[in-house]
Amino acid sequence: GPTPPVNEFTPAIVWLMSFPNSGTSFTMTMVARASNRSFATNYGDEVTAPDQPDSLSIYPRRPEGPFWAGMSGKIASPRELPDKFIITKTHCGSRCVECGPDQYIETPVMFLRRCTMGHARLTPGKNRRKYDVEYPPERVAKAIHLIRNPLHNIIARFHLEHRHRQYSNKTQWLDTHSNDAKGLHAWCRDLDKHYAAEDKEYFQNDIPKAPCHGEFYKWTQWHNLVHQSLDLIPHKVPILTVYYEDYSSNFNSTAKSILDFLELDVVGELREFTARSDYGGYFTPKEVEEIKKLVKDVATEQTWKEVKHYFDEKD
């Protein structure tokens, strides 16, 4: 008989949902190397060569993406698209660094929309421009939810802020913010001071005592919103929860569970993971107690179940 028509949206999107600095790049690279198939991202800049007129959508007739590096070899080793499912990077919403509650408090509807948003480089006329793009969330088949120890995740965000300031040579800031616990606390104090008025308005007399309370609030809310937003998609979206720490403790079984979820065969090598190990001693036991209280207060029951082990273990 006649062959059934091929669904235009093949491979289907599997979101890799991650709060920034929680193992996104490692996960994408690991999947690509192990399967020898390409990954996708909402953020076209990451996979578009400087001399390439248009970001390449994984769906040729849909310029809104998501995007892949293609087969030119200019920006990444050329790897074909997978047949069934493609891991697709999105950081969704509520992850700004320099912002107060006016900006970072977000509803599931807005968060879901931001999970579908990204940007593309397109050249409709003479000049290449950056366009904001988004696609319908109904195109998402599955999701991988990446979770990292919140203390380490926020420390990693500080390290990244520090790196950005080094690139742009912000000497005054660098003089007062060393890349260690002392510098992190100075950065936390800056944020607390800068958004004090918004905090007062939002938290009233209940401003959390945790250092960098805005960062830990965002982190917790972000993980709440993963489930609340996926619940809004009309079909059931299977979720695989992956803990960043499992890359160090059970690398092979973690990698295998991700590749199985994506229905990909392992053809390349699985490259072991080396995590930074210098995250101890940034927060005092009393500060960790305050952070735990904040996370527990903000977390939904489901999120708390998923993250409470970070606070019960001695770090």
C-alpha cells in the first residue's frame, strides 16, 4: 500500500530544560558524541557560523526553529539529525541575573511561552539580522529536566558573572569581587541592596534571610515552573529527571538513561565527566539553613521532593 505521509515535525523536540550553569553543554555534547547525531537549540546564535546567512531550522519550512549546526562542519562536527527525537536546549524564563521580583516572578503561562522562545540570524535582504522567534509548545514530545545542587548552581552563576567581567575588563568590580566565597558574598550583598525596594514591596516584612535570596528564589521557582508549565501542554509530556551530580557518581547509567529516553543508539564513546570540586565552604551552616528554609518555602511539594536530598546530606 501507499507509505504513510511523513510528519513534518520529525525528529520531534525533546526539551533539555535547565536552569543556566547546571550541565547543559555537557549533556548536549555527551548525547551528540555518543549517538553521532546532532542536537538542537532555541538559540540560533549558538549554531550559526558568522558567514552563514540564515540559522538552520531542524524543520526546513519553519524558520522559527529550533536550530542545528547543519552539515557544513563550520561550527560543529557534522552530524546528521536523529530519526525520532532531538534533544533541544531551552532555559525557559525566570533566570535573569540583574533583576528583582518585578522581573523574575513568572506565571506558568509566561514560562511555557519563554521555553519556546529563542532567536535566529536571518538575511531577508542585504543584511543579516537577529530575530526573536517562538514555536508552538504543542510541538514538544518529551522533556529532560536537569537539576543541580542549588548551592553549586548559584556559585557557578557567580563564577560566570566573574568571567564576563574579566572579558570586558571591569577592573573596579573585579577589585571588590574576588572569584571566591568573599567575592560571592559581596555580589549577593550588591543584589540584595539593589533590589531592596522591590523586595520590600513583594515580600513585605518577610524578606528571606538567605544570602543571594533572589538567586535561590529564582532557582526554586524555575524548577516549580518546569512541571506547572508542561502541565499546560494539551498532550502528556513524559519527563526524565536528571541530576547533574549523577554524572559524577553513576555516569554510565545516567548517560544510558538519557540516550534511551531519546531512543538513540550509542555508536561513539561515552566520555567521562569531570566536575569542579571546589564548591565547599562558600556558605556557613547557618546560611545553608536559611537557604534551605527559603527553598522549602518557595518549592511546590513535587519540587521539594526532587531537591530536598541536597539539604539532608553533609556537603
